[in-house]
Amino acid sequence: MPDISVIVPVYNVEWYLEECLDSLVSQTCRNIEFICLNDGSTDRSPQILERYAGRDKRIRVIHKENEGYGKTMNKGLELATSPWIGIVESDDFIRADMFEKLYAAAAGSQADIIKCNFYKYKTREGKDTEYSREYPEYLFEKEICPLRHPEIYDAHSSIWAGIYRKDFLDKNGIRFRETPGASYQDISFHFRVLSDAGKIKLIKDALLYYRSDNPASSVYNPDKIHCVAGEMQAIEEYIKSQPQKKQDCLWPVFTRKKFYDYRWNYMRMNPQSQYAFLKQMRKEFKTDYEQGRFENLRWIRDYNRDELLEIINDPFSFYVRTENRKYADERLQLVKTVKKSIYLKGLLQEIREAERTVIYGAGVRGKKVARRLLDHGVPVQSLVFAVTRTGPEREIEGIRVKEIESLVCGEAFIIVAVKEDTQPEMLGNLQRLGFENMILADEEFMDAIGMQ
């Protein structure tokens, strides 16, 4: 029997998967298994998994239909055979000694969870970009009860930075919520493991590289940000099921966490989503306030107390004062779009003068973009359709079709013309290939080229 079973959920991460798997097969902990669950990927992820499984017998690959993150993780927990469980997200990677160090820390310990630190890693900036300081120094290398140290709940959930006793998870029925998509299911899982654990042990070493700039991550999807409310509701239901003495310990911890998690999510939303989410915040905060859950709350900043009252009593005033007007610029910065001026009057002129303009995506949206550009005098010979893999067609509507990897970075101006739900993934692919001159064919773009 392996000492540790590591669950690796995989969904359309071909650009990061090899780096992740390389870090797994290099683990100095030899008595270990890696359960890689392919959740219906439509890219090259399944082939990559099989290639690595053929090289290293510690890798088990499970191919399944797309069911979402929660169901995928729960299947991994059921398949795991080891006394300890680890988690590695397939767009992250780990130090070669990660599981050896975690398992050594578990030896002779009574803790149900062994947690380590991690690095916040950005593809463009290299490794070790930022050491994550999640816990106070005085808590390291000790076995502590989380309920007696509520400051632990303030840390990043980082469910992948540690190992868990399998019998502890099974005994307490701790599993992931099976909500559709990768939608913040780590929040309620993390809260439960902390709240049910008798002891937890923290080690200071940073052993994992957490990729914080993957555009396809759910944290950058404004539609999924609202799912955080479902996670909070699940935590409330859990607290209400506990004995009264334990509830008295958990309500202050949870109320504080909910306020700051909601505020953080609100502040990074696009303006169109903010007010709808603010109404949800007001409804929940008003109920919590009337039930006395904010009494004696330990605030991070004193002005947050005033913000709470403003959200409850005058939410529109709070919205006007905090509206995220920088959202568009931040979004452009995220995908490394360097020509912000193309959103303005000079858009069409920029495209006319470009030596080559690549339309990434040859579907309905891509063809529509191409027709508008041709109607406005963009030469057909300067246009290229780019696709991930070419089929039998070499031209579409008189425009050449090429594989994106065959294009030279820096020469092309790229319009990402795929469905909105796949745009972050495509932008991530382009970043990995080194392209920078990019723009999304969103509503603003379509309006701009339609009004020239």
C-alpha cells in the first residue's frame, strides 16, 4: 500500500500539464501513487497523461465524462488507498521533496492535517515570485487545535498545500460539494477540515508553486464568482448541525471569513456584476447583523465596520463609491494586451496597417469578424485564420488557415474570436506560445469595427 495517494484533477490544461507531471515523477517519496482524473478534457491532456503513465507506474489515469471539479475530487477520494491524501492541481507544480517532507512531518504526529507554505508563481516572472506568508510565525512546527487559533481560518484555503489523514476525512464524511464546474468548492472543504480536525501541524517550508496567472482559472471567471455564496450556505448548514458549544466557536470565525471573502470577490468583479452581487451581500449581512453575529467581531481594519453598515443601510452609496472602474484595464493587463489604444478610434486603422492580422478561431464568430474587416477594406491577403489543429481545409472564405503554433510571435496581431467561455483558455495558450499583441473579439470590439 502506498504511503500517500495524491489526487490530480485534470481538465483542459495541456499547456501546464507536463510541468505538473514532471514535478510528480521527480518526487523523492517513492512509495506514493498519483491518481490523475481526466474530467472529459477536449485538448491533448488525455494523451499527455497516458504518455507519463507509461513511463511511471506510480501514475494511475482515470478517464471519465465531464462532471465538474467536485465530483472529480470525490471520485479520487474514493479511489485512494493510502492512509494519507494529497492534492495537486494540474496547473501547479511542486518541489521534488514536497511529499517526503510532509510525510516526515506526519511521522509520530497526532495531527489530522499537515500543511506547508507555497509560492505564488507567475509564468512570465519565473519561480519563487512570492513566498506566501499565510500563517503567524509562532504557529509553525507545532500541533495545534484550529478552533483555539481562529487566525488559521484567515489563511488562503490552499487545500493542495498539505496532506490529510484518509480515515479522518472518511470518519467525518468530508467531501467536496458536487456543484457544476470548478466553482470555489475548496472553500467549504477547507472550512470543514479545519473545524473537524483535532489537531493540525504547520511547517514553514514552501513546497508548491501555485500558478496565480492562469487566465482559465475559475477565479478569473466573473460568472463563477457568484458560486461563492453557495459555498457559504453549505458552511452555515454545517455549523448549524454541530453541538451548541462548537457553534459558539464557529460563528464568529465564519462571519468574519464571509465578510472578507465577499468583499474581496466584490472588489474584483466587473461593474455589471458588482451591484447584483452587492444585493446578495446586503441580504446576508443584514440577517447576520440582526442575529448578532457581527458583535465583537475582530476586524482587520476599523473602517470595515463602517463599510458593513453602509452595505446594509445604503448599498447604492457603497456601490457608487467602490465601483470597479478599472476592471477593463485590469482584464487587459491580465491577458497582456499591449495595444490598449485599439479599443478606441484607431482600431480599424491599426488592423489595416498591420502586416498580418490573425483571427484565432474559424467558427461563427471568427467568420463574422473576418467579413466585417473585409467590408471595411482590410486586404484579404493580410488576414489569416488560426486554429489549434488544421483539418482538410486550407482556406475559408478565401482566407488562409494555419495552425497557431506555426506562426511567428511578434509578427502577428491576433484577434481571439472564440466563444466567450473558452476565451481565457485560448488567451492562456497564446501567452504560453509567446504572443502579446492580442485583443478579445468581445461586444466592445464588435461594436468598434461595426461603427467605423
